Amino acid sequence: MSRTQRKYDHEYKVQAVKLAREIGGAKAAKELGIPEGTIHTWLKAVRAGTLDIGDGAHTPESAMSLAEELAMLRKRVKVKCYTNVVTGVANKI
């Protein structure tokens, strides 16, 4: 007997993963009527960074790049403030 493989769109996966994080993988799978292993595969993909579910789902690698970006932006602001002080722009505001 052959099994047909169901296809799930990205938004469905995102919502299923969010639900699984709230109520647990087994409960979410039962509620959605999909195999428990499918939910766990998606959760694993989120942790590995291969399934993007939006805000708050960063991997350690992307978190590091965010920290680097923050440091760069802080440096840029510091340079801009210093430039404004030196050129007297701060006194005119």
C-alpha cells in the first residue's frame, strides 16, 4: 500500500511551529491532524535555521551577526555625534 505525501505551505508550517511551541509538539500534531514526527521535523528545522518563522527565531549564528550589526550601528552613531559636536551642529539644534 502506498502512502501519499502531503505538502504543506510555508505559512502552515510557521503557524504549526508557533502552536507547537505554545502547547507542545504532540498536542499541536493531534489538534492539526498531522503526524507528530512532522511537527518535530519542523521544530528541528527552525533550530537549525533552515525554516524561517519570523521574529524571535534566530539561530546562534544569526544572533551573532545581529550583535555585530548592533556594534557597527553604535559606532556609526558615536562617530556621527562626534562629527556634529566638532562641526558645531549640536549647538544649532
